[in-house]
Amino acid sequence: MDVRKGCETGMELDVQDMPQEWIEKEYNRLMKHVVVQPECWDWTATLSNGYPRFRFMGRMQVAHRVMYALVNGPIPEGMVVRHTCDNSRCINPEHLVLGTQRDNIADRESRGRNGNVGEKSRWARLTAEEVVSIRERYAAGGITLKELGLMHGVSQNTIHAIVTGFSWKHVGGPLTRRRAA
Ligand SMILES: [Zn+2]
């Protein structure tokens, strides 16, 4: 794959044509540098300007962006990957959402005013309960990843990661064998 393709299509970390095995290998490589906890997964390796750094596709990248791309697919041009937990060392994919630079600034301003962190995030975040219900609903059949994604306001890739146990490993519910999303 031509890594410059990312720039040409306006997508960053364009991983969507990569085989699932490659994605899993890179995911495992990334996971060697985190402490997995029920909440935030703190980065234990190199930081730069307070953000985790990771060599990926031949370049140094911000690790939480790499995590986002591996789990959810490429990051559209001009979008930033934001933390719902306000912990810049965290790369837990469940704490990462796409946003704009303007959202980031608005967040900082609202925190500056009321000193409140995270709680009032207007970004939907799945709960453990929802994850179990997504797995049960999918295992029961008759519904697509896309439909479940629309119901819960997340991408099809996020649902795929949930039903295969790729994300939310610590939560129960029936897992589905991995297959093409
Ligand atoms: Zn976090």
C-alpha cells in the first residue's frame, strides 16, 4: 500500500484497506505500552507535549489517534480525536471521539469556567450495559452492524469491535467470530 494515499484522499492514518491481521498486529503492538484498567488506559512509553507518541506506518504519530484509526477507521481530514475522559495519556478507544478543533477549544473554555471535567460531555459514550445489549442483539441475528451503529450513534466499525470482543474485553455478553465488517 502506498502510504501517501492518505494525503491524496484527505484521510489520515488510512488503515481501511489493511487486512484485519495487520490491524490486530498493530493493535497488539500499541497495547504493549498501556496499562489496561477498567477506565483509562494510560500510556507508559514516550510522551511528547503531554501526548503519547508511537511509530506507526513509518512516522511518529500521536498514539491515541493511531488507536482511534485502528478501531474505527481513518480519521477524516481536518478532524481531531478527542478524549471524553480529559486524560491526554489515555488511549482507551472507548474514551476517544472525533471532533473538530473548535470542539476542543469550546471544551477547554467550559472547563475553565466551571472547573468540571468530563462529566458533562455532550458526546455519547457507550455504557457497559449497552455493550452487553449490543452483543446480545447481534448474536440473536436479524440485525446488521450498520443498523446497530445507527441505533447507538456509533460507527459500524465500533460495533464490529464490540461484538467480536476487540474492544470492551472486560465486559460480558456473547461474542461473535470475527469476520469482514
Ligand atoms: Zn480515558
